[in-house]
Amino acid sequence: MQPLEGRVIAVTGAAGGIGRGIAQAILEAGGRVALLDLPGAKLDEAAAALGAGERVATATADVTDAASLEAAFAEIVAKTGRLDGLVNNAGVVRLGPADAMKASDIDLEMAVNVKGVLLAAQAAARRFGAEGGAIVNIASNAGKVGYPNMAGYNASKAAVINLTRSLSLEWAARNINVNAVCPGGVATDMLKSVADFIVGGDKEKSDEMMKAMVPHQLGRHIQPIEVGRVVVFLLSDTAKIIRGQSITIDGGDTPY
Ligand SMILES: NC(=O)c1ccc[n+]([C@@H]2O[C@H](COP(=O)([O-])OP(=O)(O)OC[C@H]3O[C@@H](n4cnc5c(N)ncnc54)[C@H](O)[C@@H]3O)[C@@H](O)[C@H]2O)c1
């Protein structure tokens, strides 16, 4: 029996790089997956790329908006008949020095990366069956060590780490297991935007910078599917003894 056989897992931000890898890993583990993202995001393209037909459902939602999440989870359960897990993957980063940071930038990072995790978790947990469920939040190693020009992002991801502990404690009695992962540099558009920022937008230098931004011990970028496979483990019954944790998956860059 595969670890997620018979289960339906929703993934937010699923049209993006890591979201697609997580969806792929869920399918690989025998599960069905519901892809959620903003209206206008490339959800159909993501679903088609997975090539898994009826094992994939899609719904649009803005994770900062409770009503849109409620509607999306109702649609998912209507399409799939159940919900067993949630991966809170939607996220944004705004880059720049802290002393010039706009209030609107940190507002957006907190709204999507922190409030969005809570609202989506609430909406999903209401749809879990009597047997409970599992939630995995995609935090970041930036929530443990912090990086320059990412003050709002660092703060938002640190908040996700402690929100994970709170939800784990409060929802244990409902048999809902809540953990997080803290990836490092994963080869996606988000990491490319960081490379672009560091070199001031020069395309050639940005490609070089992207190549240099690899975990040193690993010597290559982490791929989205690799993040997905750790997430699958945390969604599985094997991980029931791991609770409220935020596991660093950055190829060894962050030593805790
Ligand atoms: N790429 C990395 O190196 C890295 C490292 C650590 C953590 N992360 C985290 O992993 C997650 C995925 O990042 P990614 O690299 O795939 O980025 P990405 O930009 O490729 O994907 C992010 C997705 O989130 C969606 N999204 C944004 N705002 C939303 C909202 N309000 N409601 C619903 N969806 C929304 C976007 O449409 C997009 O599809 C993020 O939480 C990010 O902070 C990424």
C-alpha cells in the first residue's frame, strides 16, 4: 500500500514551482491532489503537466480571503468526495533593504505567508473527516536564519514556524498533525527573482548568480519534487510521531 493511497491532498500555490513538485510527489505516493492558486495562475497548465487525469482537481482561491478559501474547499470536496490533507505552499517575497521597505510590501508578505496559512488551515480542517488529517506548511530556512534584503519575508517565515507549533498543539485532539518544512534554494521563479535582484537585473550575471546559489554541501539546486517527497513523508501516517516541527531541507546550509 502506498503512503497516500485513497487520500486527497490540497496544495495552495500549486501553479508555481515548488507546488507542482509537491503535487507530483503526492501522485507518486498514490494520492489524489487538488491544486489551488489565484485566478489567472497557470492551474490548467500545471494539471495537464501532471498528466494524471481524474486524480487531479483544480480550484481557484486567494489564501488571504477566507470566503474564497471556503468556496474552493467546498468545490474540492464536491469534486473529490473527501479531504485528508493540506500543503500550505502559496507564498510571496518582496526584496529590498529594510530601511526602504514599503508598508505595503510587508503587509502583502504577512497576508499571504502567515494569514494565508492560518485561513487555509482553518478552511481545510473543517473539511477533514472524523479520522482527522495532516497539514504541512512550507516555511523557509529564511525563517530560521534570515537573509539580507528579505526582512519581511524572514519575519513571515519565522511566524509560520511558530504558527505550526500552535496549530499542532491545538489540533492534536482532532487528530490533525501539523508540521512545516524549511527549504533552501529551490530552482524556481522565486529563486530566480532573488538572483535577478542581487545582480541588479543583468540577465547574464543573473544566470551566473542562479548557478552560484546552490547549497554548498549538496553542490546543486534542490528540485521541487525533492521538497515534495519530504512533504509526502510528513503527510503520511509514518510521520504521526513528528508533530509541530519545522524541518530544514536546504542541503545542509542551515545547521538546525
Ligand atoms: N524557491 C525557493 O528557493 C524557496 C525556498 C524556501 C521556501 N520557499 C517557499 O516555497 C513556496 C513556493 O515557492 P515557489 O518557489 O514555488 O514560488 P512560485 O512563485 O513559483 O510559486 C508561488 C505560488 O503561490 C501563488 N500565490 C501567491 N499569492 C497567492 C495567494 N494570495 N493565494 C493563492 N496563491 C498565491 C502564486 O500564484 C504562485 O503560483 C513559497 O511559500 C516560498 O516562500 C521557496
